[in-house]
Amino acid sequence: MRVLAVVPARGGSVGVPLKNLEKVGGIPLVARAVDACLRAELVDEVVVSTDHDLIARAAEAAGARVVRRPADLSGPTASSESAVLHALSETPGDDPEIVVLVQCTSAFIDPRDLDAAVARVLGGEADSVFSGVETYEFVWTGAGHGVNHDPSVRPRRQDREPHFRETGAFYVMRTAGLRERGHRFFGTVAVQPVPARHAVEIDVPEDLEIARALAPFVDEPLPIDVDAVVTDFDGVHTDDRAFVDSEGREMVAVSRSDGMGIALLRRAGVRTLVLSTERNPVVAARAAKLGVPVVQGLGAKDAALRAWLAAEGLDPERVAYVGNDVNDLSCMAMVGWPVAVPDAHPRVRAAARVVLSAPGGAGAVRELSDRVLAARPAVSPETAPEAAPAPVFPAYGAAPLAEPRPVRIGRSLVGPGQPVYVIGEIGINHNGDVEIARRLIDVAADAGCQAVKFQKRTPEICVPLEQRDQIRQTPWGEMTYMEYKLRTEFGADEYAHIAKYCEERGVDWFASPWDVPSVEFLEKMDVVAHKVASASVTDHELLRALAATRKPVILSTGMSTLEEIDAAVEILGTERLVMMHATSTYPLPPEEANLRMITTLRQRYGVPVGYSGHERGLQISLAAVTLGAVTVERHITLDRTMWGSDHAASLEPSGLEHLVRDIRIIEESLGDGVKRVYPGEEAPRARLRRVTA
């Protein structure tokens, strides 16, 4: 063993009693420290030194080995070094080369910072490294004397050398030096800079409140691995408002996306339940529509939840509960994943392990379902495209390949059982204007698309020689075709702006590269995927460059034979491939749509298959969804009458909005194929059904 991490965690604490068991982001501080060490690649083993049974239990549950600290090393005057040295003496075998002291009082420790500090000691750069945050603060004594400055000279920040404030999060030391000196600073001492947002040390209750408030913004949004999801209704499925008509009947606003989220959870085998303190027909009606059991009129939600968990045989640690007000706290304390909506009561936010970004009634349940589903698909080890065996494609009429596995693209999983991944293709409809590109990104984001797509060319390669000097009429006057292509092509500055704006709007972006230098350009921009245009299916040099990126590839199949597609797939492999059925006629007449090719491609190649449409209207794209298209791509424009070759076959903002809306309705209506009697059928069944022998 080269690196041992030791986490001292006494039961006694002056400022905050049993501080190491206090939860930040729903996780005890001792477990957060252990998790950071376990996720650090250079740490071989994690030990928690404690004198307290509950801390020991929490540490073991988090994956650490526990060393019981004797009473003489557990008092308030005992040093952390003494705990580390005792842990070393209780560790079998030879001393590790490096020992890391990690303190629970720092709630936000990035494993990458730990690794960087360990690497500096292993590499011989330093003998002792501590975590510090850069500061330009002027420090004074209580008597009014400057500690790190001359009070008569007030240099500007940019004229000063930074100091580093010790955060107390971690200390990396050579074990031999610690044993020789008895303290953590010796030999060559270096600082490992950490972000200011991580530099919160918890000593008093106010520090704990600050850490809890920061947790939703600092903690990475990891997948939520649970077997069941339980939700409150008001404030979670709704925005906590009610509309009352003149006869006292209530109505509430809910999100269709939440309905799809619940449907996906049920399809994945995740059990669901709604708990509500009120008895309200609105709650019953919504739960019936979702197909979710509901318990209403509860005096104590926790009793109902406890009974349901027992009846279902569920481990509470593998259950998520979503709440928004103080009557949810007892249920949140019962489960392993307490979750809050962003506008929840402060006490509820403080008790939550996860605080969602979407408010109640506006997609909170869908956001949670996406994170639950992200933890469920099995992930196989990826192999390099060149190492993968050449695929064998079945002939027409042969038995289909296994159900395709979803492919992760950016924020989403794309494949069967997942929400349809809707791509707004901006292409070249920006006409070389970044402001138009921004407006089109807004159109896509506002409509509910998950991604936007551009095109990237190197005109000197892509424009044929015979076309370069042809004169073209453009909005910027008369110019050669080559001049026009250069005029409308975005470069690094424009795409950097696009990348930043897409991140702000919460949509993925990528492009269709038309040549190898464009692949290299897009890789520098760190796109989440690459798209192969139908025209590029036979450009094997381009396909090999795309395969080498090991990024997901979306392959359009317009103007191609099956043999040409076979050759392309042999180069790209199928591990990270999504195919798009397409017909490259602009605009597309219905008789050339041939949507049954979606099934053919899925059966032949065993990969997720979507649809890239160039038709007028929405009907063909919506029909593609009913035939199993897992992604839909449509060109978008601000106005179909704008100048440019692709605008006429594009959707305007209202058309795109209707397309996404109708796709989500279709997804919800397709169901799971299991025949059942729905709650809405019970009354007519009782009234109309006649049973005879």
C-alpha cells in the first residue's frame, strides 16, 4: 500500500455536538469525507479513527475501515497527528509511503484535488502538501497592527502576491517524515489550491447552515440509485397553488413532463407512491392518470410510508422521498435519498440529500426520474472502434438483433425506453450571424428540444473547384460561391459563444463535420457527439476520424444503399452509434418517407434508430415516433421566407413547439403494452358490463 487516508472523527465536539454525524446534502460529514477519499484514484485505503459507535457505523456503511481510538487520544486537547499515528500503528503490514489526513469539518472535498496533492508528494515535489484557498485579504491583529501588510501602503489586488488560507480539508505527508517530526508540516511544504466554494470549514452552527445552503450548488448531480420514488403532491407535482371556481372546486397546474417521468420509472420497474395530508379529488384524479397508488388524508405521513415500505419489502435506504414543506421532514429522515424542490421550506432544503433545480409543477418529478434512470442502465466496458469485431448484419426477414442499448449523449440517454431526443437542426440557417444562432437556440430551448445541431466545413476542402468562382446573389451583395461559404462559416470565437449560450439554456450542441479538419476543430470545442450527414456516409476517411474520437456518433442514412451503410457501420462500430432514417429530398413528399425503414435499420444493426425529417408539417415526424424513433431531428428557422437554401424546409418556432408537445403526448399515450383496467373505466365497467355464463 502506497497511500493511506486517515479521517479523525471524535464523538465529542464543542461547537456542534456530534458534528461528524451532521448531514450536509443529506449525507453525514464523516461519510462525505470517506466518499471523497474513496473516489480519489491515488488513495489505496481509507481509515476512520473514532471513539463513537454511531460514527463508526456511519463510516463502515460509507466504505471505510474503522480504528477505535483510545480514550487518552479522544479528548478535546488530542491532536489530529496523534490520531493519524495511532491509525498507522493499527494498520497491518509496513507503513504506507504516504499518509493523508482528511478532516470531516470540510464538507466539500474534490477527489481530484486530493489526487493532485498526493501526486505532488509521490513525484518528489514536496514532503507535505496542504489544501489552501487563494486570498488577497488584509489581516489585522485585535490591537490594530497589520499582519501581512504595511497599513501605510495599500497596494491594489493586482499588484499583490496572493497568500493562501489553510482550509483544513486535507494534508498529504510522507509517513516517515510524520513519524520523525510528529507533526504535519516538515521538509518542503507546498499548498494545493482549492476553489473558494470548497473552503467552508464547519466549527459552529452557523458554518453548518452555510454548508447546507451551498450543497445544492457545489455537489455534483450524481445518479440516484433507488428502487422506489415517493412524493408529496402539493408543491411537488404542482407549484403549491390552487385555482378555485365559484362552486369551490379546485384545479391545479401540473407538468406533462412529470407524467412522462413517472411512466418511465414504472416501465423501468421503479415503484412509486404519492402521499398527501389532504383528501382532494384533484390528487386522486392525477394519481389515477399517472397510474400511481396514492394515500390521502394522512395525519402522519411517516406512519403511512413506514407501512408501505414494509408491505412492499423495500429497504428505506434505497428509497427517494420528494418533499417541500415541514410535514415532509419525518418521511425524509426515514429514507436514504431525501429530496427537496428548490423553493422548499429552508428546513426541508437543509435536510435534503438532493435539491432539484426544477420547481414543483414545472418538471421536478421528471428531473428526479432522469437521475434515477441514469443509475439503472448497465454499462459495458467500451472498446476502441478498431478493436471491435466487424458487425454481421442480418438479411431481410431474419430474426432481429437484441433490443438496442441506449447511448448517452450529453445530458440524455438516447434509445428505447427513454424520452425521444429532439434535435433542432440550425445547420446553416444562422446565415453566418451569431445573433440569429442565439435566437434559434432560444427557439429550440423554449420548445423543449434537448439539443441543437450545426454544420462545420472547411470551405477550401469542401467546395468543388468548378463551383468556387461561380457568382452568387447574397444578402451581402454579389460574390463568388467560395466567398459566400467563407462568409457564413463560423470559427472558434463564434462556436465558443454558442457553446457558452447552449450551456446557459440547458441544451446540448454538436455539428455535422464535412471534413477531417472540421472533426479536429469540433473536438477542440469538446462537443458531446458528432453527426454524420447523409452526404458523408461514403467518406470513409471522415468516418475513421470520427471513430477515433470515441464520441457518440449519429449517422444519417439518406441517399444511401444498405451496402453503403454496412460499410459505414463497420468503420464506426455499434457501441456508441445512433442511426437516423432519412430521405434526402427537400422538401420530402410523403410517398418517399418510407418510415418502416426505422424498424429495418433497428433490426439490421441493433442500434437505436431515429428520424431526420425534411418534410413540410409535423405528421410524418410524429408517425416516426409511433414506429419507435428514439430521436427526431428537424431543421428550424425564424422565418421560412428568410434567404438561404434550407429555410423553406424548416420548422418555424410555433411548429417546433407543437412538434415537441405532440411527441411528449404520444410518448405518454403509447403506454407499456400491458393490458389493464384503468381507474377511469371502473365506473362504466360497474354500470355497463354484463357477465353471462
